[in-house]
Amino acid sequence: MKKHILTYLSSLILSASALAHGNVELGPNGGRILEFSKNESMHGEVIFKDNQFHIALLDKDMKPAALADQELTATSGERAKPEKLVVEKKDGKFIVPAVKAGDWIIFQYKENAKAKAITARLQYDPTICGACKGPEWLCKCAAKEGKGK
């Protein structure tokens, strides 16, 4: 009997975690934070505007960092046939074109041309969260869950 109860509780916990949102950190402008360093000294804040992703650089204190020699590449599409996206520098941000709903974007950030690339991933899920009414990829529920842990 005890074994059945433990099995049932384990199943409930696994089911709840499968339905829960991912660990999403939101930045000072409401965008999704991606890690662009190994020591959390550089972040990218991703905002979707005008059918494009705008990626602003933030320092360790989440303050804007100047865009200079940094480089960003972005790849998306099917795993068997990935597509390199055009990345522009405009108004102190990186600009990346939109991808299809549900697609992953793989970002590779470099401090400069000679630096080793840092990889960050983002799944673009624009479906609306029933709880916070925001897009899933920016879900505020996930940010609250992450802060409470």
C-alpha cells in the first residue's frame, strides 16, 4: 500500500513539473534574459517588437552595456536543416528577424572576434499563458516561480 501511495505521489509531482513553465528570468524592460557569459557578467535582454527580436546587452547589475565589438550569430529552423539568421546592429541593440512559433533560436555571443562563443537558447512560444495573460516565452508566472525558489 505504501509503495502505491509513493508511486502515485511521484506521478503527481512529475506531471505538475511537466506542466509548469520553464525557469524564465525577466529583465528591467520586461524582456527575457539570456546568459551571455560564464560568470553572469553579461546578459542579453530579448524583446519582440515590430516582428523582430531586439537584444540589448546588460552588465552584471542589469544596467545597459554599450554595443561595440561584440558579435552575435543566430540559428533557427529544423535540426536537420538549420538556417542562419541575419543579425544586424541597430540603435545599440542586436536585431534578429522573427521565427515561426515553437521554433528554437540558438544564439552565439562573442565579446569580440577573437573571444570564445557563449551559446544561449530560446524557444519562441507566443501562445498566451492562461494565468498571467502574457506570451509563454515571457511568462510572468515563471519569473515569480523562479524568484520564490
